[in-house]
Amino acid sequence: MKEQLEEIRRAAKRDLRAAADRRALDEVRVRYLGKKGALTAILRQMGSLSAQERPAVGRMANEIRGQIEEGLKTRIGELRAEETARRLEKEKIDVTLPGKRREIGHRHPLSIELEEIEEIFIGMGFQIVSGPEVEYDYYNFEALNMPKDHPARDTQDTFYVTDNILLRTQTSPVQVRVMEKQKPPIRIISPGRVYRSDAVDATHSPVFHQIEGLVVDRGVTFSNLKSTLETMIRRMYGEDSVVRFRPHHFPFTEPSAEVDVQCFECHGKGCRLCKGEGWIELLGCGMVHPKVLSNCGIDPEIYTGFAFGMGLERLVMRKYQIDDMRLFHENDVRFLSQF
């Protein structure tokens, strides 16, 4: 039996050295120390020994068990160290290598231009206000001097939720809400999303952005409107920009005008960008209609005002010579990275 124990000692030592991973090491443990292991089988035979032989064989068996357990502990430490070394080698970083450039996002051209316009008007003493995109018919049309039979109220242009609730077609309702709550002097711009029932193409979208402005005070004249818009346009497009006002009609302003800027490309001679006209239309404007002031509780005999409205997409397309509005909504990184 002592010879069998010595053989178990030698075999266990050899198998411990040969164990290449934790799984193999666990197999060695089970092979020698498990319930059906070699050492356990020897200990079960000790009952056949004489009383004089048992102590010596017992001490030898316990010594071998201790050696195998110590060998297991040592080998598991070695395997862990080897695994750590392999992982460190695999994950080794050469700090002398140049770093990898991470691509960062780009601001959207609409956001860039909107912030620029807001800064221009804040510098002129305007406040920025906002209002609901789901609006009452009264604020979107009636208070702005557009009766029930006005063509702009046709359902082909407007998204109606109910007969009295709709998706706003302009940000002018914000001006009405401000005039109802605030006494003059008033000087605001109201940027935001608006909705029209238009088919999507290069120049139309059912969702786009407008920036509308309003000034109401004593003695406000068309000259004030003209100087305000010329200041904005020259700060946006350069001090050499040439501006013209053309008579027009809007139901909420009287008199009304459309504002053009001389083509940046041909300077009035006519080219592809301005379609041969030499001028590019930018926005509409006019003096606030007395009836609109009255609807908002402001006495038109005491106060006058002017209003203007412009499409943000149109301004950006003109400034950066973009010929397709759909590019703003497609999230094409190649397009956005230019800004």
C-alpha cells in the first residue's frame, strides 16, 4: 500500500505540471482527491491493515493529500499569472503610436443660421418668444384678418385636427398671443416649425421653419421696418448687399411689401442662381393692419407697428446656394460635414 501511495505521489506531481489550464487542473484534483479518486480508494482499504500499520500508512496518505492540495494551489496561481501575462500581451498599448482621430458631429445649417439671425435681432433689442404648434383657428387666421372664406384657409393648404384646431401654418399666432397679453412697446421675433399641406420636392416640404418679427409702439413707420430689415440682411449677407422693396398684399399688413436682395452671384445681371432676374426674393413684410391691432386690444389710433416673416430654409438655401430642401432632412453626413 505504501508503494501505491508513492506511485500516486509521483503521478499527481507529474499531472500537476502537465495541467495547461484550469479545466485540466480540476480534472487532476478529481482524479486524486475526488470521492472516486485514487487517494480516496487507498484510504478505504486501510481497514484491512493491522493496528500497527495503520498509523504509518495514515500519516503517509495525509502527507500526500497535503502535497497534492499544495500543488493544486501553487499551480492555479501559476496558471492565473500565465493568463494575466497573455492578456496583457494581447491588450498591450504602444503609447508612442499616434491617437485615432474620432469624428465629431457637425451643427446643422438651419441651426447655424437660426442662431445667427437671433443674435442679430437680440442686438437690435428684440426678444425671442415661442408658442404652440397645435393652434386654434382664431389665432392662426381670424385674429390675423383672414375670414372664413379666405383662400389661405382652404384645407388643401392647412392640416386641420378639428374644425377649430389645426397645425399652425405660420408663426404669426405667436404675435397675436403676445399682443393680447403685453402692452406696447413690443419688439419680438418668433422662430419655429410650421406646417403646410405641400408635396415634398426640391423647394417644398410639409414641415419647415419660419421666423416672424413684430414691433408695436407709438410712431412706428415703414421707414423703421425698412431700416430694420436692411440691417438684418447686410449683417447676414454682407454690408454691400443691395435690397429692394416691392408692393405686395398680405391680409394682416397694410401696406405690404416683399423684400428682395440683389443676386450674390451676378450682382443684378442675371444668372442661373437668380433665374435670370438679378434679384432673389427673401421675405414678406408690412405695417400691421389696424384691424389686427384692434383684435388684440391695441388702439390703432395710438399705436402702429410693423411685421415681417421669412422662411428659414429659404434663407439658408440662398446663403449657401443649396438647391434642394430635402437635403436638410436626410441626415447625410457628407452634406452636413460641409458646415
